[in-house]
Amino acid sequence: MISGPDCQVSVMTSSPGSDKSHIAATRRMARHYAMQALYQWHMAGSSLNAIEAEFRTDNDMSKVDVDYFHELLHGVPEQLSGLEEQFQPFLVDRSLEELDAITRALLRMATYELKNRIDVPYKVVINEAVSLAKKFGAEDSHKFINGVLDKTAEVLRALEVNAERGKR
């Protein structure tokens, strides 16, 4: 794969479908570890570099998009207040401080993707966050996260959301 800041060119050695599924699987694992690392950062206040080094040492990263993991782990804290401002209006009857650390990490990470990774469809971002919430979050937190991210996507990805809903 050849990549630069504005482009990515893949050299195809297999069928296009399998390449997309490989990218999806490695990104899914990147999100999995990034959510855990962001949780650790929030709870322990350790340095991001130390957390990243720990994750790279303690986990099999051969099936992880490590660049995506790095981007999420460092990008979310860099843009923290702006990200929280995006989803905070949709928390309905809760304040940011009332959210558990898993929910907070997932909302921050998914909002980062909605805002900065327009190459990833908004539905994928939401589905991945909901999936992680089902695995790691409190009971029914996935429903809350789905609702908040759906409203956040309507703002950050208005053209994409409206185009998708217009297809129905």
C-alpha cells in the first residue's frame, strides 16, 4: 500500500471485497484497543505515549490498523473539548460528568471519526461504537450511544445523512 497525507493507493493482491473486509477488521480492532486506551487515559491520567507503548507491547497488533489506533488515541485528547461540544447537546437528561467512562470514551472516539474521518461512512462509525458499547458498556448503554451519535451525525455529516435518508 502506498499512502500519503491526501491519498491512498492500494496494490491489489486479492479480490476487492476481501481487501475491504481486511481493512474493516483491522480498523475494528483499532477501535477496540483505542476505546480501551482512552478509557485508561481518562481513568488513570497516564501519558498517551506510555499507554500506546503498553498496548503495542501487551497485545498482538498484527491484526490491528496501528496507524488508525494511533490517530484515535492521540486525536481524541487533542480535540477533546471540541468533540464534547459536538455531542453534549444530545445527552438529553444527563450531563457529561454523569456519563460512565466507557460511554464517554465511545462518544468521544465516534465523534472524532464523524468529524475527521469522512472516508468512513457515518453508519459504520455509529455501528462500531454501538457494538463496542454492547461488549464493554453498561446494560442498554448502546441504545443511548446510538441516539446521541445519530443526532451528532445529523450535524457533522448532514449531507451524508440526508442523502442516505433520501434513498429510502
